[in-house]
Amino acid sequence: MTNLRIATLVACSMLSLAACGEADKVEQGSSTGAASNTAEATVEKPAGSLMETGFGQSDIYVALIAIVQNTSDKVGQTVTVQFNIKDANDELLASESQVEYFSGAGQKLLVQTQAELPKGKKAAKVDATLLVEDKGSFSSEPFPEIKTGPVKLVKSEYGEGFEAKVEVTNPKTEPLKSPRVGVVCYSTEKRIVGGGFTFPDLVPPSGKAVAEMDLLITGKPSSCVAYASPGAFED
């Protein structure tokens, strides 16, 4: 018998509303290869939860952001977030998805990607769907927390945008290769207005490095917070 357990959580973010952090829908089911042998679904606690979701737009480019929490004691699960971008008339403008993985129990993971809209289109709403799967694709050993310092905003050398600088600390005694460092920015109403991400080549053993990135945001943010996680090929 093959058991399939899928937890799908849907959250939305609108420019006119604060981001919602609870799941709208949870689906769980079980199926078998034999048509004559079906079993009632066993309800399990979802392995992840969408805490926040939001976006920022500059010209035709949109930053898509979700903060996901690992709600299980396991690590190494594959985390997929799919984003649907809609306009004020609820027309679907574009779709994108991003795959990451949990590296610690209870971890809050920043999942972020970007999309390009047709010229003249403006995003008004983003629907995000979360899927957490335990495929065994990533290490099941917990990775120590990669700590980040305060985010420093500076005006971009080009155009009217902003850049972010953040200090990243390597928790291990060997070099940390290409961690994913992301920044999420908020308005004064604590609504997500965009962010950015980068992959510094190397952080020295038990040392620090400054990660710099361009931000894709709506307007000027009131505050920004950084997250860091090991790269996909980090042991």
C-alpha cells in the first residue's frame, strides 16, 4: 500500500491588507494501487505552516515572499511554495514557485523568488500554496542556526532603489559554502513590501562575512529582517 499524505496550506497577501499567517485549507488523503482496497485517511499534523506572505513590485518585476515554519521535529523535508500573482480584478498575471528545505526543527524559513509581469500590469494580491514533503532529498541531520545581524539599508548606486547589507555568522568550524541569505522588508503597518536574497561564496570557519544584495521593494521600507539557511549542497 502506498500512503500519500499531502498538506497544502493557502495564504494570501494584499497591498491593502496585512499579510495573513494562518492556513486556509488543509488536505490529507490516502490512496492505494489496488482499486478494491481503500483506506480511510489518517489525520496527521501538517509538517509546515505559512506564517507570513507578501510581495513588492518595482516596474514589471515582483518579489514573492513567504515565511514558513517547520512544525515537526524532523528536518530535511522539501519545502515548495507556489505563488499566484493577481491584479485588482482578480486576474491571474503570473505564477512562480520556489523549492527550499528545512534544516532545523521549529525553523522559520524565508522562501523567496521573483517574477516578471506584462508591461503595464500591477500586482494587487498574491496567493501562496505550501507543500512539505519528506522525500529524503536533503540531510536529516539538524544544521546549527546561521545567525544574522541587523540589516543596513543604503541607496542603490543605480536608480532609485535600495541595497541591503547584513552580517552572517558561520556556526561551524569549517567554511560555510554559499548559504542562502535573504532579507524581507516591511512597511510601517508591518506589511511585507518586498525583499532580496544572495548567496555569498564563503563564510570563514567560526567567522563572519557581510552579504550584500539589491532589494526589490514597493517604496521605502520601514524595517527589514534577515534570514540565513544552508545551501542545498551543504553537509
